[in-house]
Amino acid sequence: MSDILVETTKLSEKGQVVIPKEFRKKMGLKTGNQFLVIAAQEAIILQRIEIVKRKLKVEEVLDIAKNVTQELSP
């Protein structure tokens, strides 16, 4: 799990969520990047549009999120 970052963040009154600086740096995120937002079960997943355009299937993203959730569960 060494390549997985885990951090907490808050939802603002405007519905905005801050992605921590370390995450933005690791992922190469810049102001204006667009995301696909996926709500699945108890998770919200942000997927960069560039990745979606490269044909990464939503099912693959969901599987990754499920595995991470299971690893983090007590």
C-alpha cells in the first residue's frame, strides 16, 4: 500500500473539497484540471478526465477504490 496516500479533508459551505498539496503534487494536478465524479456505495471517487479519455473503465476505478477501502478497514 506504499503508493496509496490517505488524508482527511473537509467539505466547505460551497460544496468544495480541498485535495491536499501532497496529493496534487504526486498526481501532477493543476488549477483547472477536470474530474469525473463517481458516487458508489459509501465512496466518492474523483477521476481525472485525461485518464477517462484513455479508456480506463469505471469498473476498474471502482475495484481499486473497493480494495483500498478494504485495506483501510479495521
